[in-house]
Amino acid sequence: MSRIVLLAFLLVLMITTGLFALFARDLLAAIIMFSAFSFFAVLIYLALGAPDVAFTEAVVGVVATTFFIVTLKNVERGCKK
């Protein structure tokens, strides 16, 4: 029962961070939320007993976050709305 509660809690956190990343007006905030989304995905994969998938997600999340932050130096940061 506690495993189901943990997975449900992590899933709610993952959905919340995904929505925040989607609707963020600041690109740095969106990148940080994407990183948190990836972190919660890693935790879900570990809770489901898939450490190989969790490790792959962690590596992809770190590389993508680093790429996004480096790219952010070359573009405007905010939304024009």
C-alpha cells in the first residue's frame, strides 16, 4: 500500500512540474522545472525496480539540462507576452 502511495505522490509531483515547465514564461524556470521533472521520473523508475532505466533517464536529463542552459546564453530569456 505504501508503494502505491509513493508512486502516486511522485506521479502528482511529476505532472505538476511538467505543467509548470510547460506554462513558464521564463526559459530558465522552464529548464529548472524540466530538470525536476526528470528527477521525479528517475525516482519513479527506481521505485518500480528499473535502475537501468533510471540511470539512463538521469544521464539524459543532465545532458539535456546542460545543453539547454548553455543554449540559453544565446537567446532571450523571457516571454514576449
